[in-house]
Amino acid sequence: MNSTRHWVIGLLLVAVVMSAIAVVYSKYLSRRHFVALQELQAEQERLGVEWGRLQLEESTLATHSEVEQRARDSLQMHLPEMNEVVVIRR
């Protein structure tokens, strides 16, 4: 009976040690996942700020005056003078 008692105590001791190791490992994984979550949230915030900036830039570039100015500059477009206007009638 004494050897059975020692065997049970040894088994319980092993179970307690294994449980403690599992708790430590679980805490370690939890911290790693929390750090990864914080990094992803920071990235999400950075991308949100960049997205807002790009939307503002797009709305600025798409205004009529901006499109007209770019056409004048890059394509050398201008409003025609009266003598440059040709009316075609059918």
C-alpha cells in the first residue's frame, strides 16, 4: 500500500508540474498574441490615416479647376479666340 501511495503522489506531482508549465506557456503565448495585436492595430491606424490623405488628395486632383489647369499645362490647351472657332453646318 505504501508503494501505491508513493506512486499516486508522484503522479500528482508530475500533473502539478505539467499544469504549471502549461500555465506559463499559455501566458507566454497570450503576451505574444497581444503584442502582435497591438502591432496590427498600429498598422491599421497608419493605413487609415494614409487612406484619408489619399481620399483628400483624390478629391483635390479631381476638381474641375485642377483638371483644367493640368490640361492647359501638359497639353498646351487654351480657350480658342473667335477667329479660331469654326462652325460646321449641315
